[in-house]
Amino acid sequence: MTLALDEATSREVKAHPEIKWSEVARQAIQRKVRELHALDAAFANSTLSEDDIQELADDINKNMLSRFRSSQRKP
């Protein structure tokens, strides 16, 4: 597997050769696979369509943005 990194990230990786970056990537991929399995199990019997899920995600994002903006206005 080959990973494409932007220039800034590539510089950071090269600045820390003591880190086993392939291990970091392996662990991140494994974590994501576990998350996907959990989501698959959670929604295996769901009757939601892709559009329903996208609408819910959009609503959550709007709500979170509103909360973030509100918290930024407080002293």
C-alpha cells in the first residue's frame, strides 16, 4: 500500500524518523475497520435510506456548527 501525503505532513513525518509510521498507519486503519464493523452491526436492520442518513448527518452538522458559534460568542 502506498500513501500519498501532502508536503507539510511529509515534512513532519521525515522530521521524526524514530516513529514507525507504517505501524501508526496500520493501527489507524485497524481502528477505522473496527468502527466500520460497529456501524455495520448497528445499522444492519435499519430501514433508513442513504438519503435519510445524509439528511440526519446534515442536521447534526448544522446543530454542531450552531453550538460551536454560540460558544465562541460567550466571553
